[in-house]
Amino acid sequence: MGRKSRKKKKFALKGRKIIANDNPKSPISEQYRTIRANLQFASVDKELQSLLITSSGPTEGKSMTAANMAAVFAQQGKRVLLIDADLRKPTVHHTFRLSNTRGLSNFLVGRELLKDICQVTAVDNLEVLTSGPIPPNPSELLGSKTMGKLLLEARQIYDMIILDTPPVLAVSDSQVLASEVDGVMLVVRSGQTEFSAAERAKELLQQSKANLLGVVLNDREKKSSNYYYYYGT
């Protein structure tokens, strides 16, 4: 491997750091904890045990947001399961350096038990269910009764379940799952996500009877404020 390739690989690994775990005192980590608190306040009438995180389009930061939110919930002492429900372009196994030979897709076709495919991570109290092999019919699998069975079973084991799902405007997978969880959070990227796209994503989620708890503005330029993330409804 040449020097250029080594540099690229090093940059890629660095880019997948879970800052809430690796640097918990940073301003960005504090913002993830603020989002966690706001989510808990937003669901005061009903316990928030399952949270779906999605975006309007690709490369808006949903997967890293999901990973960091899983970490900050785990830091509360909760037993957390992060599910990579993006059965088209999964990334969670890369983020946590885990094997992806078995995962969610295997469970959904009846070949594995949940307890056998959830993997421990370097983050205390946090386990991950990777996507598994990419199937030819993601929407059908995610909308199946078996997916409902998985979520029900996971509720008996974990205090918090976070699902990383595909972008809303790209495919229907997030809409299929939106009504099956306690809350949904939409991630948008500053300077990239068009307002019309975010608005359309919101409409599609609401049509799916999602409990939309809020929006995270990702990658906002730091100015006079120390806030990197903004959370609102």
C-alpha cells in the first residue's frame, strides 16, 4: 500500500470517530447530550424507548448522529441497541469496526436469533445489530411482521433502541418503520439540504404517522456561538 493510500485510510478511520465517546468534554459532545435531554422532554407523556434517525437525502450525517446519540444514551447507564436498518448502504459496522457477515437481514429471513447477532462495542452499555448481507427486497423485509417481532423482543432487553434508516426521499424504508417506533428525528446538513427537501421529508414522515420529535441541523458553521447543533421541532 502506497503512502497516498495509507493517508486515505487513516483519514477514513479518523472520520468515523464517535466523538461523544472519544471526546466527551467537547462542545459537540455536549450538544449531543442537549439533544438527548430535549428528546426526553419532548416525550414526557410517553417513555421514549425506540428512536428512528433519518435524513431527507444522502451525506447529511444521519449515521454519525445515530452512533453518537446511541453513545450518549449509553453514557446514562441505559442498555442501548443501535440497529443499522439501512439495508441498502449500511455503514454502522464500519463506524464500530464490526463484522457484518450476520445481522438484521439474517434475522428478518428467519435464519438467526437476536441474541446471537447483536455485537458488543467499545462503548459501555452499547450493542450493535449490523445490517447483515444486503437483501434484494429491503422495504418488504423492514415492513414485515418479523421486523415488528424484532422490535418487540428488543424492547424486553434494551432500555433504548436506535434505528439508523435510509434517507426519506430516496426510498420508502424509513416511512415503513416510522410508525413502529416511539419517535423520529430528522437530520439535515447546513449548506446542503434544501428547505424544500426537508419540508417534503417531514410531510412524508407525518403521512406515515410518525411521531416527529425534532430536527438536527448538522455541520453548522461555528460563529460567535459555541453551538454546533441546533435542535427544534
